[in-house]
Amino acid sequence: MASPPIDLLESSTAFLLMWLTYGGSLEVGVILKYEATFSRSIYLSDPLKWFAALQWKRFSIIGHSMGGNVAGIFSALYPEMVESVVLLDSYGFLPTDTKELHTVIRQGFEGMLEFEKKKEKVYTYENALMRLLAANPSLSEQSAHILLERGLSQVEGGVVFTRDFRINLKNVVRVSLEQSLELQSRIQARVLVVLTEEGFEKMFSEPQQKTFTSTLLQGYKDQSGMVVNVPGDHHVHLNTPETVAQLVIDFLQKEAPSHSTAEDTQAAKL
């Protein structure tokens, strides 16, 4: 599902793209029909469908958090399509220590079984707001209200979240650091990584992941990528967008690589 285009840069078009089961892209009751086929792979296949529908052959992507990981992998798999990629408090990849693979994958499957036992919960708006803020302490209340505009659906007795909470479970599809670096090396796009002082790295649930970040960042730098640190937390782009907006605009306004043409250069934001 895509929102109407928004103005970000002069002579550019930007779309805010939402994944299946997010932000009202499916009615809550329909989400359960996707239970048997739920997979994070849809977060890579969905952009392909969107860009094909828009008939865009070359574009730029902005991704935050998990969206940044999708942007990184997409840019590696389809390097000919991506002009520039901006990773907001994301490293583009989230490697797992190979010695921990069995534990993490098992946790993912067991978490899914436990999730299936739960019933959908109906909230008042106020309780839904409190739940969102408790789960995302870096969100300001204003940002939380913005997210809930698309994040809630009215039902009898109150509201329910429109997002699929299975995304909170451990991902059973994992890549090692070596695999991540191989994918990273295939990115041809210009890369801007914007990290926050109180951001993503402090949220890692697997301690070993922290040891991989410096290697990934050096990989971007070795490919002439930009890595910038800014004050703020994981949701700085929502809480204080002015902190990152000019960085992103300046980066996207820089001259495109020589292989690009006016005909095939367009800006899409994921």
C-alpha cells in the first residue's frame, strides 16, 4: 500500500510505502488468513511489486530500522535499480553469530507457537497509546499519535492495532556476518548511514550483534559511503525530523553517478 506522493525534493516524487498488514494495508480480520504464509520475505517482494506498478526502473530508497535492513538487502539484490540508499538508524544488515543460529531460530518457532495461542486484544485509544509508548520508549507522545493514525482500526468495544505483531517475534531467516559482507559488496548505490547516539545499537537483543556493526560500517566507508552520527534516539526522524532532514536532502541532491540518466533517475522512499 502506498500513500499519495509527497514533495521532498524539487522535481522529485516520493512515496511512503507500507508493507502488507501494516498501517491499514489489510483489514485486521484478513491478516489471519496470511498466518500460514507469514514471512519477512514479503518485505522484499512487496517493493518489487510496487516499483513494477509505478514503472520505476531506477530510484532512491530511504529506510528506517527494519526498513533500512530491507533497503540494504534490496540494494544488494537489485543494484541496477537503486540510485541512492539512506539508512536511518540502521546498518542495512543484521548479522547473527553462526554459533547462535540454532538458538535464535528455535526461539523464533517457539515464539510463533505461543503467539498462535493469543487472542486479539481490544483497547481504548488511551490504552493503545500507552502500550505503544511502553513498547517504544524512544517515541515522543506526538510521534505516537502520528503512528496511531494509521496504526489502529475501530472495532466493537474499542480499537485494535492494524500491524501484524508477529513481526516482533525472532526472525528465523538469518544471515551471518560473512554473508552480510558479501551482499554489502554488491551494492552499487550511493549510501548514507545516519546513526543516532541513543539509537539502534543500544536496542540489540543479541549481544554479539554489537561486535559486527563496526565491520559493516567500515564496509560502507570502503565503498565511498557516508556514515554520520547525530544526537537523538531511534525515532529521531519522527521526534525531531529537522535533525536528519537536511542531511538527507543534501545527500540526495548531490550529483548522481555518471551511469545515471535523467530518464531513469527517480526518487522513491521506502
